[in-house]
Amino acid sequence: MHANSVRAALIAALATLALAGCDREAGDRTVGQKLDNAIDRTQQKLAAAGEKTQQKLAEAGDKTQSALANAGDKIADAGDKIAQKTGEAAVAAHEATVASVSTGASDAGKAMSDAAITASIKTDFLKDPDLSVLKIDVDTRGGVVTLNGLAGDEPARVRAEKMAGAIKGVKEVRNFLVVKRA
């Protein structure tokens, strides 16, 4: 009888093991395994987000570098235009001086002072940070200064007129500057 009891206990143990093995499916995992899997997925997603961020930063850096290069080109172009206008004013002053010396006429003296007035106004505009970046044409005839072009805002437009009027020899300032729209 004792052997039957042992057999029954052995069969019960085997049945319990078989049932326990059947109860657990291959997809069931322990809490530790689930946590490890979640950590691995999080690390993969963080790595992918880091790579994406690095790529976007590189693209932004390239765009910034390109914009800076374009700004440098524009500044160089503005410098060339300033040099050209200064050269034109110098030529006009030289021609007026030559005309004055060769003819001795008082009109040549007026032309010289007109060229000097124009050069002085342009020099003052170059010293003003708001006006130096704008395209302002200055024309002087008989002490009457005409301003044409764009002003950044109304205070800049008024300041340009006051600066032009403050130059010695200016009789009148005709301000045709237009305020550019944003």
C-alpha cells in the first residue's frame, strides 16, 4: 500500500508539473524580462531621437552658415557701392575744381560746393547705423539738396532730412524719402 501511495504521489507531482508547464505559454514573461525589454526599447528610441536631433542641428548650422555668407556678400556689395559713390563725388569735385581753375567762373565754385555738400551728407549718413544700410540718393544743385530712396522708418526719414540741413551751404532740403514697409 505504501507503494501505491508513493505511486499516486508521484503521478500527482508529474501531473502538477505537466499542468504548470501547459499553463505557462511561450509568450509569458516575468516582470524583470518585461522591464528589461521596455528599457531596451526606450534606449533605442532615445538613440534614434538623438540621431534625428543631430541631423536637424547640422542642417540648421548649414543654413546659418549660408545666411551668414549671403550677408557678407551683401555687405561687400554695399561697400563697393559706397566706394563707387565716393569716387563719383571725388570726380565731380575734381571736375568742378578744374572748371573753376580753367574758367575762373563763379558757377564752378558753386558746383564745387554742391559736390562738397553731397559728399558731406553721404559721409554723415554712413556714420549713422540706421541710415548707412539704406539706399539714399543725395543730389545737390545750387545748395538745394534732394533726398530720394528708402528710409527704414519715419524717425530715420526725419533724421536724414535734419542731417542734410545741418551741412554748411545747404539752403533747402527736399525730402522725397519713402518709408519702407515691413
